[in-house]
Amino acid sequence: MTDSSKSKSMSHSDRIAASLKRRHAAETRFRLYGISAIAIALIFLVIMLGSIFIRGWGGFFETQIELTVDFSRQIIDPEGTNDPAVFARADFRKIVRNALKARFPDVTKRKDVKALKALISKAAGYELSHLIRDDPALIGTTQNIWLPSSDEVDNFMKGSVSRDLPESARRIKDIHVGWIEELEAEGALKSTLNLRFFTHGDSREPENAGIWGAIVGSTLTLFITLILSFPLGVMAAIYLEELSPKTRWTDFIEVNINNMAAVPSIIYGLLGLAVFLNFMHLPRSAPLVGGMVLALMTLPTIIIATRASLKAVPPSIREAARGLGASPIQVVLHHVLPLAMPGILTGTIIGMARALGESAPLLMIGMVAFIVDIPQSFTDPATALPVQVYLWADSPERAFVEKTAAATIVLVAFLVVMNAMAVYLRKRFERRW
Amino acid sequence: MTSFVLAVTLLLLTGFGYFLGRGRALARVNGRARDLHSLPGYYGYYLALWCAIPGISVFAFWLMFGPGVIEHIVLSSLSESTLAKAPGSPEFLYTTIERIADGQPFATTAEPDLEAAAEHLKSLRQTSLAGMISAVLAAALCGLTWSWTRIRPQMRARNRVEHIFCLFLMGSSTIAVLTTVGIIFSLLFESLSFFRQIPILDFLFGLNWSPQTAIREDQVGSTDGFGAVPLFTGTLLITFIAMLVATPIGLMSAIYMADYASPNLRSVVKPVLEILAGIPTVVYGFFAALTVGPFLRDIGTSIGLDVASESALAAGGVMGIMIIPFISSLSDDIIVAVPRSLREGSYALGATKAETIRKVVLPAALPGVISACLLGVSRAIGETMIVVMAAGLAANLTANPLESVTTVTVQIVTLLVGDQEFDSPKTLSAFALGLVLFTATLVLNFIALRVVQKYREQYD
């Protein structure tokens, strides 16, 4: 009896011991799944940002070539009018060509002279014309000037086009490579910070394209978004949280707000196209309309954040204020709202950051046009930073890949700054009651 | 520019109104504020409101309807012959006239009658501007003087100001409803005129998508290219791939974060996942198109598979990464909300942590997790930029993830970006697609929110 029960209990505890091993192995496996899930997400983040950073870092730099430029009066102002309008019409490309010919005097074959042109950016002429516009006294003088190289030379110098490729597979031919090496040896070729990228609008020439137009467009758009969605959102939240009685109507409003938060952004674009453009005849491609559409999109974020931080203010504050004879609106405006403000601002900044990164609704209202000029007002045609990324990503030129990645870095940097600001606000002013 | 100056003037006038009202109220009681019904500031607000509201209303009214009225006047002043000569609709003609009036280079070969119309337009604009300025200022000043005469010590200024303010609050809370109504009506309205040209059943169940506009009346084949089924299957395929990536990773990381991670790890990983959630979708799209697509194609070539560079796999996979933080943060909240007592009961019975999670916590959290996934699906269906940049354009009825497919959102973008003619079935079909998209996400969100609400009530 004792024997049998002993053997039985032994086998039972054996079974348990055996199963315990299995169960602990399962436990370890499960924990491993969790760690690897997090690791995968983080690795993806690193790969994505890393690959964009590696591709885009070069976009902040450019290759320049030093040339001795002869601002010949013959070409710029042959009739001696001294009229800036005449200067502006002058053939500055010819001046660049002459400077190149002077740099490489032994290049005489017609075909090679033509190939020489591919060293310097097509936009170099504009640079010279701006120099003359700013300082007409340069006419007739000879200056050493650093001019931007063409995007092919730039790509070649940055190594994104390999020197080992067969000549037929690259746009920089061996003859160019010879010239580049000659320039390099004489110190007439350098890589510098690409200021043009931060000060110019869009361009068909990658080496001349910049993001300033898109940054201004985004700023104008976000300004409209902010002045519409912040007051409206805060006011709606105050009404729903503090003043309104709980009725079917407010329940209905709440359902609508939750739904608005989950509607795909492109639907807001369709709304903007149908209502703001086709019905109200507001201008296409304008930051005004873009800001209005994004404001509708941001509204639920702000309302939800505001309600949460109003809710966090303890009722004792309200009761004390009311006890001193404040009216309901005075209670809210003088006491509850100031205490809730840090939370509201945090929510607003996060909403603005989302609006800054949003592009789908802007495509619908025509903010995708190719726009060279920097927008001056809320009704000028403009584009936004994320849309500029989209536009450049579609361009066939190789050099635009780098520009796209560089613009993405700028966009992500803006977002990081905004989010860091929100985190700082939350940390600095958050109060636990 | 003029509008901006006018707006600033109106603002200054409003501020002036505040001090005027405050001063007037104090003057009526010889500076003894205690004789007033309300604090002196409220009399100021009263005046300011009476200045701003009429001014802004007239301003908005004029801005909204002024251009339309001018267009009507200009178009009706054109002779029959000009209208007959012009190509396209009167709206197109009006755009040309506007361009001439703005002096844009487009209009080098303008005809004399259009030139005249442009001159007419210019003078009308001048008149309208002058009219607007005087009307806005007149309205503001009238409000100001009228309310100024009404200020009395016993006037209940605070109550009036607060009443108006409350109306404003109420009004802004209805914006959410107005937006939803606006979305539904604009989509329905345009879709209905689409379904008048293309039968709704052909649209929903047709297998061939190649939207064309008939140039001539008798052209064949202009109406049978609107079968949206390939778009629906393409969207579902990409969504399916995305959820295949996002659900396990998102759910497992949520479980780990909720039940295993130390507070330190949590405080590091959570913000990083938030970064992942805050990256604009256009960045994901760029990454998918530039890195992931070619990478998958190269792998495919090396093992002898034919992978399209715009494969559904690339777009769906990257979209899945985008949705991970969404699912993980929602599931995290839900898993944390499962009461401790359930977990502790399970531990007391000797279950390991993993067994507790699998057999107790997850079943309790299941409705919430499902609704998180439904919200993720609705995000994936409505996601635009990733698929626009990384998925194909051609409608392809296939379930092969290595081929290129197109989605509803891609088609909406392609149909509406660039120059479009209104009222052609091609343009209108985008709104019909938008309606389908809106309905699908609405239903998903509604179900998900309902499930979450029901579930929350259980433990509260």
C-alpha cells in the first residue's frame, strides 16, 4: 500500500518535474518572442532612418569648381546702356562656357568643347547674373569664382556613381574624369555646404533645387491650421467638458469627434476639393485651403487632448471658485483653463506635428504643382515639405534621390523638435494633484 | 493684402471698443466701479463684441460671395458670340479672363473682347474692394456706436457677454458634426452624379478598371472601365500583408511591455515606439519605394522568382511597420486594464507568467485586442502615401503578393491630381471610391469603438 502510493506519488512528481522543464522552456520562448518583437520594431526604425540619413547627408553638400570668369562687357552690355534690365537678359551661359574654355585651353575638338559644358551646373549662369545684379561694377573685370558643378559631377565626386562602371553605363565619361582629376590636383574643386538647398525654391535642375519654398509653404499652411483649429478645438472641448449638460446631442457630437479622428486623411482632401474649391471657389494650391483642410483633421486631436487635461483639473478648484461667487464661465476661464493649459499646448503641438507630416489631403487640393517661386501670401500657389518629398521622390534624375532624402531629414528634424518641445512642456509643467 | 490690412484695422477697432466701453461705463458712475452691475471690463467686452461681430460677418460674407457675384456679372455681360467662340465651359472662359486681368504670360494672344472683359473684371474688383472696405467699417462702427449708447450702470453686461461667449462655444462644438455632414454630403452628391452615368452595380462588381473619358459621344468602351473589384482586392491584399506584419509584432511587444518590461525599459521603448508612430507616412513611402522594393526584387531575382519592383509585399510590409506602434499602444492600454486579481488568481494556481498571459489575460483582453486590430485595418485601408509611392498604378486582379497591385487610395490620387475636368465620370469616380472608403472605415471604426466601450464597462 505504502509502496504503491509512494511509487505513484514519485511518478506524479516526476511528471510535474518533467512538465515544469517544458513549461519553463515555454516561458522563456514566450519572453523571447516579446523581446524579438520589440527588437524588430526598433531595428526597422534604425534601418529606415539610417538608410535615409546615409542617402541624404550628401544632399547638404555640393561640389564646386573654381573658374576664372571674365565678365566681358561685350557679352553683358555691348551697347553700354548700364541698364539692369539689359544685364538680366545677357547670355551668362556663354560667359560660363568661355571661362571653361579658358580653364582648359588644350580642349579644342568641337565634341570635347561640348562635353566640357557638362562639368558646370546649368544654373551657374543665374549665379553670375545675380552677382552682376548685386554689383554692376564687376562688369569688365575678371574674377575667380566658385561655381556649382553639374549634378553628374557632384554624384561622381560623392561616389554614388562608381568609377569602376564601364564608361557606357555612366553619364560622366572618361574624358570628364580626366578633367575632374586635373581640377582636383590643382585645388580648383571642393565640396562645401550647399546653402542653395536651404534658400531656393524647387527647380528642374537637382543641383539648383531647394526646400525654402516648401518650408515657407508649410509654415503658412500650419499657421492657418493653428489659428483655426486651436481656438475652435479648445472652445469645443470647454463646452463639451465643462458647460454642456449630458444630452443625446452632446453624445452625438462625441461620436462624431471620435469618428473624425479615425477618418482617413485623404477623405479630408476630398472634402476640401468638393467644398472649399468647387463650392466656395477658393484658390487651388493655396496654403489657405491646405490649412483649412488640415485644421479639420487636427481638430479632433486638440479636442481630445483638451478634454483630457480639463478632466485632470480637480473639482475642488471649481468648487472653491464657485464658492467665491464666480460664474460658470469665469470658473473655466480664470481657473480651470490656465491650469489645463500645459496639457492643451502639448496636445496642440502633437497635432501640429501630425499636420506638418501630412501630405495626402494636400495632394487633393492641388498643392503638388511644380512651384519655383517662394510663396508670398496665403493665396499664392505653394507646396509643403512632405509634398516636396513626394514630388522629388517621383523625379527620374538620380541626383534627386539625394535631395529627397535630405528633405526628409529636414522634415524629420522639424518633427523631432516639435515632439521634444511637447515632451519638455509635459515634463516641465505637468502637475499631479 | 488689402484684406489683411482691413482685418488688422478691424482688430484695432475692436481693441479700441474695449477701452471705449470700459471708460464709458466708469464715466457713467463717476469712476465708482462698485455702482456698476458687472466689472468694468465686461462693458468693454460688450462693446468689443458689438464691433467685431458685425464687422467680421460682413467681411466673411463679402469674401465668400463677392467673387461669385463678380463672375456672374462678367459672364452675363459677355456677348453670345464670345461665349460661342470660346472652347469649353463658361468657367474655363472665366479662368482665361482672370488670367488676362492678372497679367499672366499665358494670355499673350488674347482676343479684344476678352481683353475688354478683363478690364471690366478689373474695374469690378476695384469697386468690390472699395465696397467691402466701406461696408465692413460701417458695420463695425454702427455696432460700436449703437452699443455705446446702450451702456448703463445697471446693464447686465457680464451676463450678456457670457451668453454670447457660450453661444460661440456651442457653435464650435458643432464643427465636428458639420464636418461629418460635409464629408457625407460632398461624397454622396458627387457619387450620385457618377452613378447616374455608370450603374452602381457595374462599379461595385465590375472586374475591369481602366477609367477613361469618352472624347466623342459615340465612342465605345468609355463606360465599362469602371469596375472597382481589382482595386478592392488590391487594397485587401496590401492590408492583409500589413496586418500579417503588424499584428504579431505589435501584440507581442504590447504584451512584453505590459507584463515583462522593467519600468526603465518601458520608459525608453515607449517613446521610441512613439517616434515610429510620429514619422510621416511619406517617409515610409520613400523608404518602401527606394529601399524595400528594389531589395525584395533583388532577393527574388537571386532565388529565381519574378518580383515586381512595386510589389504588394513591399508596400504592405512597410505599411505593417507603420501600424505596429498603433496596435501596440492600443493593446498595451487594454492589457494593462485587465485587473490584477485575474492575474494573481492564476499565479496562485501555479501558472507561469506566459501561461497566465495566454490563458487568462489574453482571453480577457480579446475584445479589446480585436478592436485594436480593426482600427489598424481601417488605418491600413485609408493609408495613402505609402501605396501611392510604393504600389503600382495598373489595376491587377491577383492574389499574388509578388505582383504589383493598386489600391483605392492610389486611384483617388491618380484621378484627382493634375488637371481634371469636373463632371466627367473619370473625376467623379474618385468620389465614388472615396465614398466606399469612407463607409468601410466608418463601419470598422464604429464596430471597434463599440467593442471597446462594451468591454470597458465589464470591469469598471
